[in-house]
Amino acid sequence: MTEPTITCPNCKTEIKLTESLAAPLIESTRRDFEKRLALKDSDIAKKRS
């Protein structure tokens, strides 16, 4: 299996997303998702009350 890559929007260089490079991106996305999920859950709870 090949490693996922991203392409630089400026120079068009392909950069391999090794685990060490991808970890901060994954963590940031996870925090954002969890925040959105918590907001959605609280909205649903408010509507049920």
C-alpha cells in the first residue's frame, strides 16, 4: 500500500504523509469533529427538553 500524499499548492511538490507528519492534522481534525458532535448533541438535548 502506498503512503497518502498531499500536493503543495504553491510548488506542486508531492509530500508523503508519514505518520509523524499526519498526526497533528489528524488530531486537529479529530478535535474539530468532537467539538461539532458535542454541539450537535447539546442542540438535540435542548430540543427534547
